[in-house]
Amino acid sequence: MGSQDQHRRPDLHAAIGARLTEQQQTADEAARPDREAYEERLDADAALFGTAGWLALPEARRHQVGAHMARTARKQAA
């Protein structure tokens, strides 16, 4: 019986892994509209860079937008 357990466990682990992957993909799809809207707001705030509007943003928001701008630049450079 021990050898049967060894043969079944990889299948069980693969099934669990596949299910977790499926759940994560479903969650990612559900969160996509909110994530895209958030990124659009970041892009809009990034367009304010170098203007008085940029200085009007709270410091924490400027940090968020700056990090977004850096990520975007890295993606475009790759």
C-alpha cells in the first residue's frame, strides 16, 4: 500500500495546485476592473508631474504615482 500512496500523492498535489491556480486566476479576473481603474487614476496624476497640480497632490500620493511611473518606465524599457 505504501507504493500506491507514493503514486497518488503527486496526482493529488497536482490537482490541488491546479485548483489553487484556477482560484487565483478567477480572483485576478474579478479584480481587473478595479486594478485598471486605479492605474488609470495613477496615469492621470502622473500627467500632472511638473505642474502646480502635482504639488497639490498629497505627498503620499506623489510617492505612489512616482513608483507607478518607475514601474511603467521599466516595463517600457524591457
